Amino acid sequence: MSRVRCTSIRFDIDDPIGMKAWEYLHTMDKKKFKSFSHAVSVALADYFDRYYDEKNKTSEKQDLANLVADEVIERFKKILPEYTEGFNARIVSDTAEETADGNANIDWDFIGAG
């Protein structure tokens, strides 16, 4: 039983890519490529190998970027409370008084006389 699969390819020579592909097939090195089928097979395999390799590299780069971002966020969560723990409470108590309705009554005297 033959392991050959057949298909037909049509080239639209009004389309620049179709015309370029047609020209390559008709000017290919006959010593390197045995037939149109061989040339098309090599071209398709090479194209999709590079396509999927690049897609995987992009995915790996994105995964690495996400890992780095997550690690930075986690470290900031651990470090920032040490530096800001008393800072926010001191600012609020120094500059504002809470009114009965829960809103801050800010002392605007620090701006100066108008």
C-alpha cells in the first residue's frame, strides 16, 4: 500500500505571495529539490517548525515574565508593611480628625493663610 497522499495547490498569480511562490517553484535548484512536492514539503515543514518554535518561545517568555512579576509582587507584600506600618497611621492622626459621620475632618492650616 502506498504511503503517498495527494493534494492540489493553486497559485493566484495576481497575489504577490502566490506569484512569488510560483516563481520559486519554477526557478528552484533541481539538484537540491527533487520535485515540486519535495520543495513544497521542505518549505511547509520549515515554515511551521519556525512558527511553532517562535510561538513556544513567546509563550515561555510570557511565562517567565509572569513568574518574575508574581515574585516581585510577593516580595513587595512582605517588605512594604515593614516600612509603611506606622507611617499611614501617623499621617492620618497628624492631619485629620474623624467626624461623627466617619468622614475625615482635615486640618487645612498647613497650606497657609489665603
